[in-house]
Amino acid sequence: MDAGSTQLDADAPALAVPSHGKPVPLREMLGEAGLSSAQQRTHDCARPVRLKGAAQLLNITTGEVRTVYSSDQELDGTTWIPCGNRRAAVCAPCSATYKRDAWQLITAGLGGGKGIPATVADHPCTFATLTAPSFGPVHGLRQKGPCRARRDRPVCPHGRPLWCNKRHQDEDPRLGEPLCADCYDYTGHVVWQWYAPELWRRFTIALQRHLAHQAGLSVVAFRRVCKISYSKVVEFQARGVIHVHVPIRLDGPDGPDGPAPALPLTTADLEDAITTAAAHVRVDSAPLADGRVYELRWGAQVDTRTITDATHRDTPRGVPVVHPEQVASYLAKYLTKATEDFGLPAQVRSAGHAHIAGASPHAVRIIATAQDLATHGEEYRLLLSHLGTLGYRGHPITKSRAYSVTFGQIRRARRRYRSNPAGLAPDADIRQLLDDDQDVPDGFELVSSWMFDGQGYLTLDQAAAAVEAAARARIRREHPAPTTTTTARSER
């Protein structure tokens, strides 16, 4: 519908008759048109952002200004953009887009694509999983066997059983719950979770040192001829603590664009170094209020699986090899989740808030412990800002600089393709695409000005009013009222 041609004066008909022959109020049709336009522009985002403003090209020499895009051009006079939230529980359409982008990012680093050469698949590469240590026995899946079968049926000091003969199902709410909450080390759990990013940083340092030692080089010499590239994804286990999945690749000095490093290092050597580094890394926590200091480490379960396209895409667990696309699909799936499985909202203010929101008793206990630890010194004060992630302060996905393309480059390529499908080759190196504010002619400057107008879709009545207002504004701009000059007549 062309809003500029719609009758908007007092003589406009109250009803319109569409093709199906049933009269529909004109205002309702305007509202539906406005909402349909907003949904198309945001690709059905659940909570889109509304903006008003314009992007203009300024000729630096002459001062001439030309509007490249303006909200006034839209049907309802509003620029709608997707929220971009990765959580499926918050916005399913944006989460699906994020998941596809993550798959492309990870796959490009394992088998090439998006400008990364296919020869990157020849570099030594493995899929590693690092876990947290135990903080107490919990209910779990034991390869379809009993949870914790014990013939002697022991009990803890609180009189609770330390055994469980039940075969839990995937949807069992008791999965991850401690067998005895009073025996479980909640303080150690939260402290480990808080220091997990530092534990990962020290792991990368230790890995580099072990690989340099295996190659017979100093660390400085090793860095000149070999780069360690990775893409780290964090997953929350049922017990509320993270573990890390990470494809790790060895590159030469040119990263993924060049050959593998000219060193006597194989994928097996890389996997040995990962296991050794994970076993030796230690981090001492800041002292608690009572003076306790935790020595933090990775759990004993460290898994590595060689990544190769010579295997099947549906390789079962337990097999020491895995297909690149299988790795990408597995990691992308967990990126759209966070702590929703524990009944937690995106923002958590306190343990009481989590309880009211329907969180599991185990998650509430973790949050209560984090609240208490926040009072134990400056090092733990920011725990209050990470209650919604159970004390984890890292990002769900991080990568080394040279692993592959970035999310920003993928989004930029998608915008370029939508604006000009023929202008972007399928095998284009999207790393070479410039930002919109950099891709401007010489002698010009792109000046953008945007104002936040709200979030979420409008009601039917509000959408109709927005379409009407935008149409009136366009009419006034295109057909300005003639200026009249009043000539005063002299009195006779």
C-alpha cells in the first residue's frame, strides 16, 4: 500500500473493501500494513528496536549534503532493526540468525570458506573439551546406566544417601542436583566459575610453552613460526558449572591463509600438549573473608578428538575423530542457550528473584552463594552483576584473532548482499569488506544521526497512527503549501 496516496482527510471512507469482499476498517488496514512492514524489515524479530534519523553524505569541499537514507522514507516513518539477541528464549528469529552465523564462523576456520582457503583443513587441528572439577556428587546420566549405584549404600554426615539407583532421563529435573546440598561445596563452585576466564588464559599460555618444548624451541622462537588459533565456546552443565569446547588449530606465520607450520608437530602432539597443559594449570583465588584461598584447576576429564573431513558427519561419541561440520553444529547449538534450563531469566537481581522466577533450588543456592561472596572483598564485588550466569563473567564464544572471519564481517556481508545481491560473489573474501561508514566516495563524509524511539512492536492503533503521520509528513514535503503575501492597503 502506498501511504502517500491514501485519503487521510475527514472525507476518507470508514471502510475499505479488499479483494475478499469483506469490509475492513481503513484504520485497521493501515495498522496491519505498518506492522507487516516492520516485521518484514526486522525478519520477524520478537523485540525489535525502533530508531529515527538519517544517514547523509557530506561533500567536504562544497558543503553539499545528500541524504542516503532516512527514516522518513519508510511507510511508518520509523527505522526498525532486529534486537540481535542470541538467546532462543528471548528472540527465536535473532537467535536462529546468530546460530547460523556461528556455524559459518566455526566452519570457515576448520574447512575454509568466506575467503579462508580450503587448505586450512590440512593444519593440525583437534576438538578439545575442558571440564570443571567435582564439588560434590550430583545426579547425572551414566551412559544409560544407574545414576550412582553403590552396593554398600553409604550416607553422608547429614544422613542423606550418597547413592542413586535411578536411571534418569534427559528431562529429569533432578539432573545436576547434589545428592546432599549441605555437603556440596557451593563456595568452591562459585569461586571456580568466577575465575574460569583466568584459568583459560593461563591454559593458553601453558599450551604454547608445552608445544614450544615439544618442537625444541624457545617460546619467542615458536611464536615466529607457529600460531595457535582457536574458537572457544562455553556450555553450562546440568550442575550449573561451565565446561569449555574449543577447536584448536596450529597455523604457520600467515595464519589460515598460509601453509601449516614448518615444525615436527602433528595433531597427536597437539592433543598431548592440551592434556598436559590442562593438568598443570593452577590459579590461586583471592582470599575470602575468613582467609581461605582456593587453588583452582581444570577437572580430570579432558577430551580431545581429531578434526578431519575424512570421517562421517554423524560420528558418535567415543570415536577419536570428528567431522568439521559436526563440530560447528554442536557448538552453534549451545551458543543460543545460557541458563534458561535452570529456570533463570536473562537478568537476575537476587536469589529471591531467582526463586520467584521458578529457578531450581540448586541454581538458587548458587546465586545465594554468589551474593554472599560479593561481600568478601573487592575481587568478588562484581559477582552481583553476573548472577544471571551463575557467576560466570566470560563471553559465550571467543576466538583468537586469526582463527577465521568475525561476526561483524558476516553481518556486513549479509547487509551488502541484501542491498545488492549481484555485487557479492559467493566465494568473496568477506574480510575485505569495509564498514558502511568507511565505504564512501573520496571527498565525502558519511554523517549519521539516530535517536532511540523505543523497543517492541506497536499496537494496531499506534501503527495506524504512525502510518498516517508519516504519510502526512511526506505530503507536506512533496507538496508544500504555497506562501501567501499580504499587501496592506493604505487607508483613504
